[in-house]
Amino acid sequence: MATGTSNSPKQPIDTYTRLAHLLHSPTHDHEALLDRVYEELLARESRAYAAGWTDALTEARRAQRGRRP
């Protein structure tokens, strides 16, 4: 299921497509599969968290500039 929401150059495919690829990859080691999925989710969560802070800092700076005479 493609959502088209991936704008980062580090994310050539969206989250759902990547997750589907991981889950449907041929593996007999289920623990390794879970490790890969977990690593992928942590990496995406970290990027989203960092992006949120960047957005918040940008808005705070914009608000500060708006208050200055």
C-alpha cells in the first residue's frame, strides 16, 4: 500500500512498502526478521522525532522574530 508521503531522499519507498518488503522477504530466522523490522521502526521514529523538533524550533524562532519591534 503506497501512500506517497515519503519525501526524504533517504526513504526511496514509503513505510508501508518497506514493511511489506521486510515481512514478505524469504527468511527462516524469525528472530532476525523481527530485529530488522524493529531497527527499521526505530530509525523511522528517530527521524520523525528529529523532524518534529526541527519544526518546533523553526516555529519558535518565527514567533520570536514576530515579537521583536
